Amino acid sequence: MKSSSVSRVRQFLLNHNHEDTVVEFPEGTRSAVDAANAIGCSVAQIVKSMIFCCDDRPLLVLTSGSNQVDEAKVSKLLNTKIKNANGQWVREVTGFAIGGVAPIGHIVAPVILIDEDIVALPRIWAAAGSPMNVFSTSPSRLIEMTGGLIADIKRE
């Protein structure tokens, strides 16, 4: 049975004139290290999708796999407090389970911040709707497709 979440990511890519670059890794790509090992790329090239709750709206923070999100920086940038989201809420607002949250194709349009370190990378990989699927793209296409704001959000 094909995942409707993965299908939604594929359709989003096609609707945005992006090649269907979704691939499946049966061993899983749940963590950035797992994904990098499966793909054969650096951990930095993995885009982590972190969902937070921001004034009852979803906040999607896309960060390089080698970085951690500095929640204080994010809160200051948005001028509001953010909080961690639980798995059920993440699924309700994104349509994705934790471990497979794609940066595109969300049910509720999130506020999106993109780690500035992603911009310099030649190719990046992000979750494609399941813990076993990823897609590849360029940083410029990710920015174009998400409309995210590039920001310094990494923990030093």
C-alpha cells in the first residue's frame, strides 16, 4: 500500500514543476544520521523539519542536519514564545507523522524559517512524508517551494 503522505509530497513536487526525486530506504531515514548514511551524503545536507507551536499556529523550522535549533533565537526573531508540539498535533496540522515531516505539502500552512546554513549546500535531502522516504532538491528550490524566511536559528 502506498502512503498518502508520500503521494502528497510527490504531487506537491510535480505541481511546482519539480522532478519527482522521492526515494525509499526500507532501513529508514528517521534521524539525520540515518538519512545521511542511507543516502551517502553529509549530515549537513539533511534537512531536519522541526515543528513547534507558535501562537497556536504551526511553525516549521528547517535546519541543516548538523545543526540544532536555538529556540530562544527563534522566539526572539518571531517576537513570541514557541513551544514543542506533541506528535498528535503535528500529525493533525501537517498530515505527517514525526520522523517523516516533509517541508512541503502541509495540511495547515505553517510559518517557515530556514536555517541559513542550508543555502550554501549544493544539494539537500528532506523527509518525503514517511520515516523511509526522502526527496532531493536544491536550496533555492526549497526556498522557492516553501516561501520560508532564511534566518540564523542554529544553536552555537
